[in-house]
Amino acid sequence: MEEEGNASLAVEFGRTIARRRKDLGVTQEDLAALTGISVRAIGQIELGQTNPRLSSLLTVLNTLGLDLNIAPRHATSSTN
């Protein structure tokens, strides 16, 4: 079940990256050249088909002017 959630999150994350890239008028080839990440890897990230290194992901986000925000999950039940 958690694996499905992670896959869904990866796809959503990839769509956000692709949408931002397109909004900026940047091609996958342009983004690859700007980041030093292969076009194939950019495509896989956008499709949610890979688990990129955090450093690669941060490079893509920075290049596109996006931030990665980490926040606590909303607890569904308390264990205290």
C-alpha cells in the first residue's frame, strides 16, 4: 500500500516539474543542458518512473525556481 502511495506521489511530483518547465518555455533538452542531467533522466523524473538522487532533484527544482518543502504528516491516530 505504501509503495502505491509513493508511486502516486512520484507521478504527481513529476507532473509538477513538467508543468513548471513548460510554463517557463523550457524543453527537456534545455533543462538537461542547464542541469547536467540526461534528457532521459529528466523524462523519467517527469513521468514518475525513477527515484532520482536528492542532489539531482534539488538541481532540477532550483533550476526551475521551485522549492521543496518538508512538513510533518497529519497523524491519523495518536500512539501516545
